[in-house]
Amino acid sequence: MKLLIVGGVAGGASAAARARRLSEDAEIILFERGPDVSFANCGLPYHIGNEIADRNKLLVTTPERLHSRFKLDVRTRSSVEAIDRSAHSVRVRDLATGNEYEETYDKLILATGAAPFRPSIPGIDLPGVFTLRNLQDTDHIKSQTDRGVKQVVLLGGGFISLELAENFVRRGVATTIVERGDQILAPFDKEMTTPLVHELARHGVTLLLGQSAEALEKTADGLEVCLNSGQRLPAQLVIFGVGVRPENKLAVDASLEVGPRGGIRVNEYLQTTDPNIYAVGDAVEVRDVVSGEPIQVPLAGPANRQGRIAADNVFGHRATYRGTQGTAILGFFDHTSAITGAAEKSLRRANRPYRKIYVHPLHHAGYYPGADAMTLKLLFDPSNGLLLGAQGVGGRGVDKRIDVLAVAIQAGMTVFDLEEMELAYAPQYGSAKDPINMAGFVAAGLLRGEHPQINVETVTVPPAAEQTFLLDVRTPQEFAEGHIPGAKNIPVDELRGRLDELPCDQQIAAYCQVGQRGYLATRILLQAGFAAANVGGGYKTYQLWQDPFA
Ligand code: FAD
């Protein structure tokens, strides 16, 4: 067996190592256009911020180590230029010499990744304008930062820009993020990004939403980013993080099928439309686990796993890729934002019925010092409680809960399963009723009809707002510190004695801080004959929906 692999980082290097473990006899050649293989893309922003001070730590392995340990023929600075499917060969350009040669294959794996998008606007090629994909980009950005940069403008409000923002703040560089859309972190629902918007402001990052760069101009002090609003932002460093495009040229030129967003089409065995050619990683189109639709999700986990699976199939071990559910996480200083499965907006777009709940638990027992707050949002099927998606924001412990929920979604679990999950508990790690159990109780209670809930974003805007009686059941002090406009305050402990103050002919929406006292109030009101529902997630959820810039 002669196996050629194009691309030597996440997907390609995983495929190569797996291939060797499966066959000592195979001839395996790994082509990589750049000078490095298997480097840690995900660590690049942290090297710029000096969190990962030693550049060598970013080299997970080297061509020499891949050769000595795995007997791989690793050819760096070697660009595969074309595939001849009928001759089973590729044309390779040695970038050091410019020489070209042919290499034949029995099987070929494409792991070419995705390239950062560079919009064709005036000034895009000026010095000081970058994208971030590899160690060379990192070196340029870092050396310029080391020489002294006062201001950086990050275009795009996605994961890479936010990670860079943290690192530039650490370096004392004035940081501005410009995002064309109306929210940062596009995969998330907008209200779940509100805490991060506050965190950005707290760390001095300027965030401009609804704006984009139209041109870049050279000035005496560096650069100026000209926005569509007319605003001009001075900067010495400008980095575009406005999405990536699958590197599909080899595939397209070889008439392999690609999807509408350019991802190489593969089957569950990661075979392209040519059964001798496999493709993995950011370059391919995958199946969304929740919707079943083809999607494009550039993440390291899927790329690594796909590399293994493709190698398995090359050597006759039938392995299937289950699809991608977009489990992703972002750290910004002490704040964590994490997501898995479908977002509410994608369910709405797909016209798929769903219900949702919010809970705001502590990450471990409240009586043990140092608990961090978090918000979890669950999306599930109203007919059977099947989990469709989850998002978590807050401090410590968000990562663990999203990972549990990611497994639950992959296993096809329901909100009723979350009620029953047995999770590790000691006071410094969790609670006897873990946040996952709490989310399950609230969601299952909603579906069983025990716990009628109403969404805060609907009861606070017309026409529902005019027809709903808002009842705040928190203490007068909590009420005084902030409440939903128009609400009446009757603390839950006084509610049974003050029912005569409530209307019998109106829907009552009861709320507290996080939903717990609102739930009790709802039960009291329902049993007293009122039409009542709990405002899901209480005042804290209301705050998520408030404009963070107001
Ligand atoms: P890549 O890792 O991009 O590798 C493709 C390689 O193929 C490239 O090195 C390229 O030079 C080479 N190549 C392309 N065409 C040819 C050719 N014709 N001939 C030879 N070689 C070729 N994901 C996460 O899940 N979590 C994170 O925290 C995270 N952080 C990230 C931070 C940054 C700054 C970046 C850039 C990405 C991050 N990612 C993260 C995304 C993750 O790195 C990618 O999803 C993953 O690397 C994709 O793997 P891949 O093998 O498909 O492509």
C-alpha cells in the first residue's frame, strides 16, 4: 500500500500516525506546504500574548520525530499542485528548489484545511495587515508586537479574534474588535454572548458591532482602518479573523464534488466521490449531528478524529464518522463560553419545534468558598425531550457541563435523562444536584406540565407584555436594585396572604432572580386558581436580553 497524505497538521498528521500503527509495511508520504508539521494552531494566540513563552512548545512534533517514531516520509515545503485521478498520481512542487515531480498513490488523503478569508478591499496587502493560521503568521504578528504596538484592530468577532483580544490586552495593547454582524461569536445565541460583551468592556476592549472595514490606509503612525460607518480607527496592527474557506482547489481541479460552501463532499467513511481519495478536517463538508444537514465546521477535534477514521478505512478497518455537533469553547480571561449542538436561531431557521430553559447555578456547592456562577441554556424537542443543543457561559465548571451535554446529545439522550444523571460530587467540584440535574429538572418539569414557563423576551415586549401581569417575587431589596419595568413586587414568602392583590383575568408571569422562587410562586398561584407561569431563568435571564451597550 502506498498512501499519500496532503497537509501535515491536525487531520493529516493524525491520519499518518494512525496509518503507520495499522501497517508497518505501507509506504506513507506526508506532504506539507509549510515548514512545520503538526503544530498547535490552537495555541498560536497564546504565544503572541507570551502565555506560551516557548515557541517550541507549539511544535507538537517534528518531521524528524515523525520519521524516527513512525517511519513516515515527511516532505515539508512541498506543495501538492494537482491530482491525476486516472494515473493515480499527484504532482508535487518542491518549494525550496522549484522542482516538480510526480508521486503515485494507491490511496490519497486530503487534509488541506481551510484558509483565512482576506476580503479584497483597498489596502489589504499593506504591511501590518495579517491573518492568523500558522507559525509564520504568528512570528510576524509577535515580532511586530514585541517591537511595540499601541493599537490593534481585530476584524471579526469570532473565536480567533476574541482569543487574540485577550492576548493583546495582556500585552497592554489597546484593542478594538470590529464585527459586521449584530453579535460576537456567531454560533451562539445572541443573549448568551451578553456576559462576554460585558467582560470585553471590563478589560478595556472596544467592541464595534454592525460595522466592517471598507479600506485600510497607510499613515505616519501605521495604519488606519476605514469603517463603513465613516469611522477611522488608527492601528499599527490589523488582523482579519473573518472566517475561513476550505482549501479545495486540488479537489475541484480533480472534479471531486464539493458542497455549496466549498467543503469537499465525503461519505460516512470520509471517502470523496473518488473511492481512492479520502478527505478530512476543515476542508470537508460534514453532517450536522442534530439537523442531518451538510455543514462546514472548522474545529480541531473533528479534524483529528477524521484523520484516524480515514486511515482506518484506507487499511480496510471499516470506521464511520458520526457527524459534527460543533462542540466549541472559548476562554476570555476568567470567562468561559461554550456550545454544543444546535443554537436556538438555527432551530428557528429550520422551522424545527423546540423548547428552551435557562438555569443559573453555581459551579459547586454554594456553602463551599469560591463558587463561580454560570448560565446554562438547553434546547430540546417538545414532543419527547430529546436534547438538541446547549450553551453555557460563566466561570469555572462551564467546560465540564458542556462536555456532559455534548455526550448526552451524541448519545441521543433526553432532558429526562439529565434528571437522572449521576455525576461526581464533593463540595469543591459540584453540587448534590449538579447544574446538569438542575437543567434536567427544569426542562422535564416544563414538558410534564408541572412547571409552566414563559420566555422573558416574549412577556416583556408587546403584545404579550400588555396582556401579562408581571409579578416579582424577590425581596424588596432585590426589587429595588433592579426589576423588570412594570412588575409588582410581592415576596414569595408573603404571596399566600396577598393573593387578593392579583388579577384573576390575566396571565401572571412570576419571576425571581434565577427561577427557583418563581417556580414555587407559580405552583402557589396555579393551585389558587390563577393562570400563572414562571419566567424561565428569572431576572438573570432578563438581564441577558438587555442591550449591553445601553
Ligand atoms: P490544518 O490544521 O489547517 O492543516 C492543513 C495543512 O495543509 C496546512 O498546514 C497547509 O499548509 C497544508 N496544505 C494545504 N494545501 C496543501 C497542498 N496543496 N500541499 C501541501 N500542503 C498543503 N479549533 C479548536 O477546536 N479549538 C481551538 O481552540 C482552536 N483554536 C484555533 C486557533 C487558531 C489561531 C487557528 C488558526 C485555528 C484554531 N482552531 C481551533 C481550528 C483548528 O486549528 C482547525 O480546525 C484544525 O487545525 C483543522 O485541521 P486540518 O488538518 O483540517 O487543517
